[in-house]
Amino acid sequence: MMNSAFDQLDTRVQKWVYKQGWDTLRDIQEMSIAPILAGKTDLVISASTAAGKTEAAFLPACSAIANNKDGFGILYISPLKALINDQYRRLEGLCDDLDMTVTPWHGDSLQSRKKKAKQDPEGILLITPESLESMLMRESGWLVSAFENLKYIIIDEYHAFIGSERGCQLQAVMHRLECLLERQTSPIPRIALSATLGDMDGVLDYLRPSKSIPCELIVGKQSQSSLKMQVRGYEEKEPDTSEVSDEEISDIKTAEQQIALDLYDVLRGDSHLVFANSRQRTENFAVMLSDLCEKNHVPNEFFPHHGSLSKELRTDLESRLQKETLPTTAVCTMTLELGIDIGKVKSVAQVTAPHSVASLRQRIGRSGRRDTPAILRMYITEKELNANSCVGDKLRLELLQSLAMIRLLLMEKWYEPSDTHLYHFSTLLHQILAVIAQWGGVRPDQLWALLCKEGFFGAVTVEHFKQLVSQMGGLNLIIQIGSGELVLGELGEQLVGHYSFYAVFKTPEEYRVVVEGKTLGTLPIDSVILPDSYIVFGGRRWIVLDVDVEKKVILVSPAKGGKPPKFGGGGMSVNDRIRKEMFDIYSSGDYKISSNGAKLDFLDSAGKGLFHEGLSFYKQKDLKNNHLIQQGSSVHVIPWMGDRIVNTLYAMLAQSGFDVDCSAGVIEVEKAQLSTVQKALKSFTSMSRTTNADLAKHVRNKIIEKYDHLLPEELLNLSYGERAFDVRSTVKWLYEMGL
DNA sequence: GACCTGCTGCGGTTTG
């Protein structure tokens, strides 16, 4: 371990490292020491889970503040309360040895601990962006003294912030803090810890848009651990009700039931994760697998885990996984994708195509124990074909997308870049209110300089800003007083005064699901649940006793039967690169992965059958050369491009009066002739002066972010248009297609 | 055809 970087650490930190029994530091830990101790640059540390990012940041940062006396030396910001609690436990030992205080500070942390830290701020503060926002708004005077010796800001799970509303708020809050502490000329170094990211340059720009100090990048070596993988195909049969009796029908298994049987056989007896993509499917698989345990008279080891389940149910399952004493399979959504400490599991199963390549990678990373390979099993269902099958089914698009994502991950090492060019006017409105609340009154030019000029609402022009401020005046959110300063209006006071103000993202209204006084979790208010109906929730079956609309409570009692409720949710977006890869696979007729000159096959025989069905339809229609085909009375447009371009084509066709439908990247134009649609598409090439906002004018529901309903129509069209459409790329594509 | 995250101050009850 003797090397110069390690020698620069505080001796007590060195001793702590020896005490852990580590013979060497990991590569990222070693590389981080010099730049962090120098403290002249920002830093992005990018590596996969369990590569030691936390220590890479904290070993040198703690060394640098080891002799600080007054005030917090390190401000650590995390997107999750659970992660703050995990990190507190991880840092306790090291900080004990340094005689340094660590204070976890979020909505659920102890009042006593917060009080102590307020009287004697010292060492490390672990906090959420929302709690930091509340400190800025309510205690900015105290902040100035508590942070007077602040040396570092460490941001954990940085990829979770990039491009989102919370990311916007985080940047604004960090910048406001730097201004409050008058540190513009000696900026506080920001250290961002992140999973492997798609677009590194974008990430470096995003961390400090003003670029007042440079940003360095440290990337961990890709882990060499091997991966065992199989994709399995299933066909959903249409039951032929004419020739079989009712009894026989009940014997026919749906594809999901068959998948549950296969999962039961292969997973029972060890610990695994099953990612099922939606809360409804998660509940369904958890209960099917539990039923199989009951039927076979063995103890249940399959449990659901998702964001609508109560904290208690979730932590029980997390700690059961962590203990590693009982075989445990969690059927889960992205709640177990990253962050929380559950140790490693033997294998990961993915039911239906993953939402993104980035998330597929995170999921695989959860599997594989010491010296054993990671194992991924993917279960894909396609519908049995008949005379009425749609083009998407005939092309076997879900299977094809899964194959494309696996190839992009393993062969190209490609992940989706985050979208950092959105407007986020909703968050800007929030920040205007927050800054006014912090200072009491602010001049419009000061607001503009603080929030927009420095760059994190960079796409916002002075004109946009004026429009927004005047709209806010009209709505009585703010008032301009004689001195020209803006202060809170009546509605503004109301919003800012309620505790729900601090979070900048939108949350739907929910019912609580309660059994005998114990809360199992929540359901969205628009899911229709009636008394006496049967539901599946938390992996068990219930009958609904009562629905209290006033108190928003659903009372349940154990029962047999029932189905998982719908949880609702928005749409998803597939990137151009994935659709192009899908096109390439069918064009070459080969989905296999090349490795050292060999072709690796990873598809089971049923999956191969489905693949060849899709491929033969592709060839029959010559889709390599035709992006438009006539099927009966409908014309199908198949661009093999991402959802932004598909949405744009869809909107253009709809506004030209066509009857259109869209699914999985295929647009169906009903009751139309090929030549008519072709002519229409050709005419769109002259639409390059149409803006994304123009297309958004015709969209009915554009309310996506928390304060969208308070925005002027023009700004709402702008932000929705940029999110959903891409006219320029669409016109370019139309030209390239020779249209 | 989707998923996830967070916030206050105070009043009540339980525990040491």
C-alpha cells in the first residue's frame, strides 16, 4: 500500500484503512486523493456500484478537514433518506477515530440530533436537497456561520439528479449557498459520485454551468466479472373458446403463469431479484409465486417491493435480504435498482423488456457474488398471431427491443444520455418563490442574475423571465412594492408556508391501504376501488371492507382471490439508438453477440421461433427499404427512430387531419392510402420553420411538472414541446428517407 | 406501455 497518494492522507485515516484489513486502495480511491486534497477543482467520480466511491471521496475530504474546529467541513447531499442513514453507519467508525461529528439531517432524523448540530455545527452534514432548501429559506443567517469553513460539497447518486427537476433545484440551491457565503471567487469544490454514465462531457458541464473552476473526471475500471445470460420467449395463446369446455380453459396457462412456474423452479432456495417493470405486474408475480409456495406446502420466500408499499414492509424485506440467512426473492421495481444496501444476490430476472439500457446495467450489477458470475434471465412475452394481429406484434418488437438493448450494453457499452436541455419553468417558478422567501424582498434584476444568468436555467431568455414574473404577479404569487422589490403575494405566502413546498417534484393524491390499523401502503386516488371487491396488495390477497373518501383510507381484510390494482403512471421514451439497433438486427438477420471471433447465442428455442416470425414479416414486407406499408385499410409508418421523432410524425399527421394511432414506435394511419400518406410526409419537409412549441399548442394535457398549472400558456408550450417533440431531426429524417 | 424521490411544527403517546 506504500505509495505517495496514500501517504498524503491524515495518519488517523491511514490507520483506519489498515484496520479495515485493506491491502490496497481501489483505483478510483487512489486517483481521487490528490485532486481532492488540492481542492482547486470539481470532480466527477464515475464507477459501478460497490467500487468504493464513498471512500474515494471521504478518505481525502476527511483528511482535509480533520483539524477544522468550527462549522461543517463537508456537506454531503443525497437523493434518498435511506442512503443518508446507510452512509451515516458507514462513516461512523472513521469519524470516531477522527473525533469528528456526523449529522444525518432529513425529514425523519431525530430532532435532538438536529438541535445539537444547530448549537455546535461541526464535521460532516448529510442532507437531502429539500432539507437544504428549507435551511436556506428559514435559517440563512445561521447557515452563514455554520458553513463558514465549508471545504467540500459531495453529491451522491449524481446520475439520479441529472436532467431532472430535482437536479435543477440542487444546482440552484448550491449556487444560492455559494452566493450567501460570498464564495464566488473561491468556489467550494463539488465532488459528484455517479454510476457509469452515457455522456461524460455533458455531465462535466452540468455540475457547474458557470465553469468558474475546472472539473476533473475519474472513471473506474470496468469490472471484469463475467455474465451468464439467457433470453426466454413465451407466446400468449388466445384461448379458442369454441372447441374446449370451461374446465379445459381454466387449465390453459397464461404466459405470465408459465413464467411464474419457471421462475419458481429456478429461483426457489436461494436469493434473487425479479424486476417486473410495473407495480401491478410486481404484485401479480409476487402473489403467483407465493401461491405456488402454499400449494407445495413450503414456506413463502417471494415478496414484493415497490414505491407504494409502506416503509415497514419494504425495510423488513431489505433486512431479510441483507441477513442472508433465509432464501429470499424480491419481486421489485426500480426501488431495488440502486442505492440501498441489500448486498448481492445470486441472480437477476427481468420480466418484459427493461426501460433503458442504463437501468439494465444497474440491475445486472446487483447480481454476482464473490468469484461467481452475474446471472441474468430475461422473460419476454409476445402474443400468438392471428388474422387481426397488429404490425407491432407481427414484428415481435418487445423481443427485438430486448435483444437490441442487450447488444448495446455488451457490445457498444452504450447508455442513454440524460436530457439536460429542458426548460423546467416549473422549477424556476419554485426557485423565484424560494429566493423571495429567503430574502424577504428581491429586485427582479437580482433574481435574474442569481437564477438565470449563471446558467442552470440557461435556456431561459430575458423575455421568458419577464413573462413568468408578470404571470406570477397576475396570479398574486408575488407583488412588486414601491422600491421595485418583489415580495410574496397572498397565494405565494400560502404555497411557501406549507411544508409540501420544499420538494420540487409532483406527487399524486393517494389513499392509504389499512389492515387492522396497520398501513400496508398507498394507492393513487384515481384507481377505482369499491367496497366488497378483492385486491392483491403487498403480495397478499384482501377484500375491501370500506373506502373512506374523506380520510382517504381503504380498509381491507385478508381473503382469497383478487387482482392487483392499477397504479397509473406516465409514458416512457425510447432513444433513437435503440430503434436503430433493432433495425440493424433485422437487416443483418442476426442478433448474436460477437466475442473473440465467436458468435454467442443467448436466446432459447421458443425465443428463436418468435425472432424468426418477426424477421420473416420484416423480409416479406421489405422493411429494410420501405418505411411505409399498407395493411388492409391502414397505412403503417415504421421509422425505426426514437419516440421524439415518432411523436413528432404522429402530431404532424394528426394535425393534417389523419386518423392516427401509435404504439411501440409504429404509427398506424387508419382508412388511408399509401400514396396519400406519402404525399403528406413529403409536405412535412417544408415544415422546418414549425417549432416544437407550435406542435404543443394542440396537445390537451400538458401539465407534467409540479407548478406547470401556474405557467403562462406560451412557456408551457415551450417546455412541453422540447420534452415531447423534435421537429428538426424529424425533417432531417424525412429528407434522408428521400421523401 | 413506467418508475422513483421529499418537506414542518406541534401535539399526542410510550418508554426509560
